[in-house]
Amino acid sequence: MKAVGLKRRVLLQGGSIALMLGVHQIARGATILAVRVWPAADYTRVTIESDARLNSQQLVVGSPPRLAVDIEGIDLNPELRELVGKIKPGDPYINGLRVGQNAPKVVRIVFDLKQAVVPQVFSLAPVAAYKHRLVLDLYPEQAVDPMEALIAERLRDAPRAPQGGNPPVAGIVPSNPTAPAGDPLGDLMAQQAMRPGPQTPPPAVVAGNDRPQAPVISAPPPPVVGTAPVRPLAPPASPPPVAAPRGGTATASRTDRIIIVALDPGHGGEDPGAIGPSGTREKDIVLQVAHRLRERINAGSVNGSPMRAFLTRDADFFVPLGVRVQKARRVQADLFVSIHADAFTTPAARGASVFALSQSGASSSAARWMANKENEADKVGGVNVGGHEAQVQRALLDMSTTAQINDSLKLGGAMLGEIKNIGARLHKGQVEQAGFAVLKAPDIPSVLVETAFISNPEEEANLRRVDYQESLADALMRGIQRYFAQNPPLARSRQL
């Protein structure tokens, strides 16, 4: 009987200790582990990483535009204070911020904005090396149009256009007189150059709510413990002047057929891609290669028609897979080239590969493994599953055509041959096929180039070398030219 009583007391004491520990853990709340900011023209992302899921409330107010975010269940810590110093002067959307303890277990962050935004705030479950993440994506009220971005870049290049004679529209290089004409892209470029500056934006709205918000924050402002300097807003810059063609407007004789190649540097932002033994990040290498290839494309032509490269991302930020395809289709690209760097579980794997889409399963188990790995990018990079990106991805699933795949195989074959010609080792001697989500544009020949295995120490070192990147860009450019030599681009009139 005494033994039974002793056992009961031990159990009760153990239960009390467990209960006390549980209360302590609940009272402690989440701990902020890291904060990151990814500014870009498309949108600015702020990520707050923690060891437990965070709850938040946000309010957008206007005049001047601000975003207030209350994060519940946490105390201000050094990691959150670091957010102040991570705001850069060139951020298109954030002008400055203040952070403070607004109430017990409630931290408020107030973003001073450069323009009205539509925020998307969502949580991401732990994945890869990340714990829980609270994501704040700040989008402009008027979404960035990829076609207008391409035009703006072309306008910036206009001062470098040849002088004298009949000036081309927006710096477009004159083509062979027999080349197909009538592409209205140049007309829109001329119109953009003459467009007046942007007007004052309307009152900001909370995402999902089309009613203007009252310019009042209900709670008093928190004590300021850190403040990023608020920079005065500069007046909007007017577009660079463009020499008007004789006659005042663009005509078919002055607006050439432009060959557009969409370049897609993989990963970016929260998603570093593969990481080599020396710490080289795939997202950095492929962006460097894409920039080098862009220079070559912008200086090239096809049968007298000028070429132009469009990058799905031109800086270090994340673009969901479906949006990459959507951007390429918006600019009505003639080709789509996604650039990556392989990684495998052992450092022995090596060699470059080129992939096209498959409608009937992967061409090998390795191709299937690679496609599955690349298709996981949205989970690491962070996609708002309730947002438009998920709808775009679903809409593209069954649209790819046999003709697109056949053309993609031809493009991939030309590129693979040129990569071999620079002395690079090939992982496979033929174009492989698998269900890569980023290759599913139904009307654009699309390939994914794995430039090398970044997990192989020797190939990682090659990828870091400028001369190797230059040779790789030369090879890809020759592959594109070889493809067009055998498959001349058709005349087309782009819909704007």
C-alpha cells in the first residue's frame, strides 16, 4: 500500500513539472531568428523568420503612404532591430521604417512607403533550411508590365543608337529591308517616350479589400527604438528623350521585327538554389551568366532583325515558376532559356545538361529527379498559395503542344552541341525530357540548361571564373543563332 502511494506521488509531481514547463513555453512565445529584405522593381519582400508560427495584423494608410504591421506573441529583440539597417536607398517601395514594442507581446513595424502598395502577408511552414516564415510582399497598385519593362530598357539604350540618317524608333537597329516588318513594339516604345509622368496614386487599400482605408492607425505609435532614415521623395523622372522619326510617328519601315529571347535565371531571393562545397550559390552564378548572355543577345540580330533579351529576374529576388512563364508569354518571346546549375548528393557527378519538356514522362530517372527538385523551388522561395501565382501554374499544366516540344528539342540540341564545343563535359550527350514546370509555355520553344554540377568542386570553381562564364554565354548564344539558322523566325505582329 505504501508503494502504491509513493508511486502516485511521483506521478503527480512529474505531471506538475510537465504542466509548469508547458505554461512556461506558452508564455515565452516565438523567437525571431532572422530578418531579410529583397527589394526589386516587381515587388519588395520582407521575411521574418522565427522558431514558431507568427500571427500578425496589418493596416495600410495613405497620405503619406504607410504600412503598419503588428506581430503578436513576441518581444523586440536584436534580430528585429536589424530590420532598420536592411532598408536600402534604392528600394522602390520602402522609404524607411520604425520598429518598437507597441504593447506587451506585440511588436509594431511601420513602413514609410515611396508609393501606395498592395501588400500580401502570409506564413510559410518550415522547409529546407528555413524555420517558420512570415512574409510581407509589397506590390505596386499597378502591377509591373513585363512588356513595358522591356520597352523601358530599350528606351534607356536609345542614346546609344546610331546617329544620322533616318533615326530608328526607340533606338531599334535598322534591319534588312526585306525582313518582316509591322511588329508594333516599336510604336509602343515611341508612345511610351512621349507619355507624361505618373499621376498621384489613389488611396491605398488593404489586399483583398477594394475600399480605401482611413488614414488613421487606431493604436498609438510605439516607442521608437530604431529608425531607418526617411529619405525625401524625389520627383518622378521623365522618360529619356527619343529622336522622333520623320513624319512624327513610327511606321512599318522604321519598326522592325524584334527577336525576343526570354532568359530565366533560376531561383533567387529566399531560394538560393544549390550551394557548392565552397559556398557558391546557384542563384548568383546563373544571374551572372544570364547578364553576360543578355549582352550578346542585345548586340545580335537574326537575318537583319535585331534581337532583344528579356530577363524574368534581373536582380536577387524570387519569381514563382508560373510567373516566369507568364512573363515570357507577356512579352511574346520567341525562345525561353532557363539557366541553372546542378547539384547532387555526391561530389562525383559532373557535366552540363539541357532539358526540354515531356508530355509522357521523363526520359530517364535522373531527368525525373532533376525536374522534381527544380519544381520544388516555389516551396523554398515562398509562394502565397492563395495568390494569383498558383492559378497561373494550374492553368499551364496541360497547355503544352507537341510542336513546342519538338522545337524545344531542336533548340536544346543546338545548345548542347555548342556547350560541348567549348570543351565542357556533358552529363548526357542528348537533350533529356521531364515535366519541368518552368518549361510549360505552350507557344514558346523552351529549354532548361544545367550549366554544370555546382556540387562538384572542380565545376564549382569553373562556374566562378569570369572567362568560363564568358565562354558559356558565347556557347549559348551560338546555339540560339544555330537554331534560328535552321528554323527562321516567322513574321509576327505582337499584340500589345
